[in-house]
Amino acid sequence: MNNIHPEVQAALDAARELRHKIADLRDRIDAIRARRPSPSGAVIPEVDAMGRLTSLYLAPGTVDRFESDELITEIMTAIRDSTADAARQYEQLMDRDPWATTEDSDAESGAAEFVS
């Protein structure tokens, strides 16, 4: 028969709960996406919480419509804006109680999602 001291069992239970909370927090961070269009609206990047470009949409004819330097400006401006928005979403998540359940933190902030 396996007899575990109650304090050891409590520590094991706490560690298990912490693992689940960390996994939940990682899922919420991984769900953050920002999509901010370029000034013309022809370019829409998608950036994750770590600032990584995950997708890039160019409206039909965009490449033909802009000169090279203008297209670069459109793309870079949209990526910078999206990256800033993703960072803002991450900061909001971490400024609230990151260990609260999704429902608890949504009720506190009045927000249902972070996705833009």
C-alpha cells in the first residue's frame, strides 16, 4: 500500500494545478493574433504575440499598383502596427491576473477575446 504524507500529496496536487495553469496561459498567449492593415488597406499582415509574422495578405493588384519603395513602406508599416497591437494584447493579458481562468479574466476586463 502506498501511503503518501498529506503534505507531500498537497505539494503534488499544487504542482499539477500549476502545470495546468501554465499550459492554459501558454494557450492564451498562442491565441493572440493582430491584423492591422496598411495605410491603403492593400496589405494585411498577421502577427502573433511574439511578434512573428504568421501570414501576409496582399490585395489583388497590389504589387502592380505600387512602386517598390511604396510597397515596402505599405508592408513594413502594416507589420509594425500589427506587431505593436500584438504586444499590447500580450501586455494586457499579463497585466491582468495571468493565473485566473479565462472566464474570470474576461469578466474582470469586460473583454471576450484578444484577437483583433
